[in-house]
Amino acid sequence: MNRKYTTQISALLMSATLTAASCPPPAYVKAADQDLRGKIGKYAYEMWNQNYAGEVEFTPEKDGTLKLKASGIENILLTKGTEFESRIKYKLFGKITASYDIDFSFSDLETGNAQFSIYGWAESPTTEYYIVEGWRNWRPPGSVKEAETVEIDGALYDIYVTYRNTMGGIQGTTGYPTYWSVRRENRIDSASGNISGTVTVSEHFKVWEKYGFNPDSTLYNTTIAAEAYRCSPFSVTINGCEILTEYSEKEITKTQPAETVVTDPEPEITEPEDTAAPEITDVPETEPAETEPAVPEKKPAVTDPAAPEENPAVTDPDKPGPPLAEPEIIPGDADGNGSINCADLIAMKKELLYSDSKHDITPFDLNKDKKINIVDFILLKNAIMSDGR
């Protein structure tokens, strides 16, 4: 737990026989405090001892068991649970449960107090919450009128809402609400023993919503917590801790809207300077099904009867004839079928958009400037619309 907030444990755990004036004032966690944190498997833990007071033995075992022995302390806290990394709205996790198994032993002095809870924080806005399963000598949260009593997991819980005006919270905010569900049947009935059980945390969230618990809050953590105030000696062992959510952070993240992927746009067709090109709106993406327009007949060449023939007839059968003439290239005839039509227009468009211009561009170079651009496209389009004329 990132415990950079004002310590309020003394106020929460003070004995009913103590007056407010005799309680130690809240203070920020500071260098003088003993604050040990770590992680075992998927669960985070924290052991906090105010002012480094008394003698403390703390042992986190490899199997996840946490053992704490203390004497001469003021306030001490031991937690183990889940710190949510993605900061997701708690409703998206679906059903949330917390299971615990705790051994305890503490002094039964009237001036000492202890409690065992499901404890955590939510953000945006900053909110603290307790589901108290058992306590010794003082019933939290004190002389506050309960909002209502509800039944959850077969047990009755009294609902409370308190507000802290002092500086505190996981983000060091000034003032934040604390929501409480305090089990009517106290599960600690002696100075030593064991308590275990499972709490449906999400059901408590639903009840608290009626009293201002923000449904859009993002869940920061859910932990099993053992707290003690001036209990000496005090020992606690968290044998088992399991925080389960119906949907994992990974599953929830996958269902969130994906970020818009920005792809490279198609190459921009630049126009020659001082050339205004009309907007092209009727270029078909595929060749239309209708028949191609007829190719106009070519006018016969007019020859001069007096002029000698360029290629006189070859009379010697053993002598090879003149070389054959290169086939005529019709400007704009991209597919080489002897006519220009919509198929050539499509080929021209693809040439403009995707070609590296390393092959013969003669069929596309209608204005014969040895390059192809939007001007050639417009010329071809006009030629098709005027039936090739």
C-alpha cells in the first residue's frame, strides 16, 4: 500500500474509555516511522509502525504467511492484498471477494484496541473504506449513527459514513469520506484465537453508493488488514489471503475501446504550378459493366501520287524484306488494346497513386512532357468523354 497519507489509526482505534484529548494526534508517515513493504507472489504487503515505537518482529514467509509480534507500540498496521495497477472503475471488475485466515493474540488491557478488516482505497475521488469483521475493546467507528443495517453473505452489517477533514488520503488530499460496514456479530470474542471467512466486497460497494460512494471511482487496492493501538504484547499471523475479481485487469483492458490507429494516408497527388485541376468525383474504383465506347475510324492517309513509294516491292524472294514498323502507341491506351476507355482511366489512376515510374510511361504521357501527373489524367478523362476525339 502506498501509505503517504495522514495516519488516522489512533482516532479509529482509541478506547471508549479514552478522551479525545488523550489520543495521539494524527501525523504524516515520516522517516521516524517503520514502514516495510514488499510483494509475495501476486499480493503486496505492508507493515507500518508509528514512530518506530517498541519492539517489533516481522517475518514475511516465502509461502505468503505474514507473522508480526510487537510490544510497547503506539499504532501498528499489517496488510496484505491486491494493489490494482490499471486504476479501473471498480464496477468493471464484477464480483469482488476477499477471503482471510488470521491467528491473533493480544493484551486484554482496557487501554488497548485492535480490529480486523477488509480495508482499501479508491481514487477519483479519494475514498477510504472498511469492512470490519472483528474488534477488541472498542467498536469502530465510535459514536456515529448508523445509516442502515444490511445483510450481506448471511451476516448483518451496520453502515456508517464518516469524513476526515485533516490532510490525508493516498494522494495527500485534504478531506475525504470513509465508508464503513461493521459486522453486527463481533468475531473476536477472546484475547486470542482465529478468524476466517469470505466477504463479497462488491456488495458493500453497492450499498455505499446510496450514501455517496462514487460508482465511477477507480479501485486502488483491497487488502486484509490487522490494526492495533497500544496493545502490548500483540501478535498476528495472516495465514491466508485471497482477493478474487470476476474479471481480471487484463480482461477488462481488452474490452476497452482500442486507440485509433493512425495509418499513413495515400500519396498526395500534387498538381503542377499555375494549373488548376477540377475536382475529380466520378472516377470508378472498378471497371464498369457497360460496353466500351466504339473506337472512331481513322481517316485514310492522303498520299501524293507523284511521290515515290517509300518501300518498293521486293522482287527477290531470297532477299529479306525491310524491318517491320513499331506498333503505334496511342496516348492514354494503358492496356494496349487499341482504344481508350474507362479501363485506361483506372490504370492511369493506379499509375499516379502507386507506380514507382521506373517502367515505360509513354501510354500515360498524354501531353508528352516525359512525366505523368494530374494533367495527363485530366486529358485522358476529357478524351474518353469526347469519344476519343
